[in-house]
Amino acid sequence: MGVVTTSGIDEIVQDILDITVVGVSDGSFKEEVDTAFWIFEMASDTQRIMGILLIPEFKTVYNAYRREIGSIYGLVMLIEFIKDILYEK
């Protein structure tokens, strides 16, 4: 998974924890590769976190659901990562 952010993400991390940020995702298929993109962005458009995923290959099944679920997975994994870092057990 590749992740790109704006120079600061302190406010957007807090917005993610407060459940006030917008997350959008999409998946696509090109040249026999399943990919997914996701983004969290603040309403003020000042901070964002974006990521791209390569979905593991499964030759017998090519459908949009795998890519869409993969992109949602990226959003969820970022939330879990933030929670793990801020609330280490």
C-alpha cells in the first residue's frame, strides 16, 4: 500500500477519530491488475491522506466487487493504523 499526505495531518487525524472527515474510495482493473484508491479529506480542503493498493491476484475471479472492497479495506486499515499508534496497548 502506498500512502501520500499533505505536509501536516494532525487536524485530519483528529477529524478521523471524531468521525467528521470524508472518505472516498474506488477500485479499477487495468492490464490484468486490480487496483484501489482511497482518500480522506477535510471539508476545509486543507489536509488529506491518500493511498493506493494493488489487490492480490485471483485469476479465476475478475469483478468490480474485489476492487471496491479493496478500496474500502484501505480506508479501514488507515483508521486502524491511526488507532493503534495513538492508543497503543
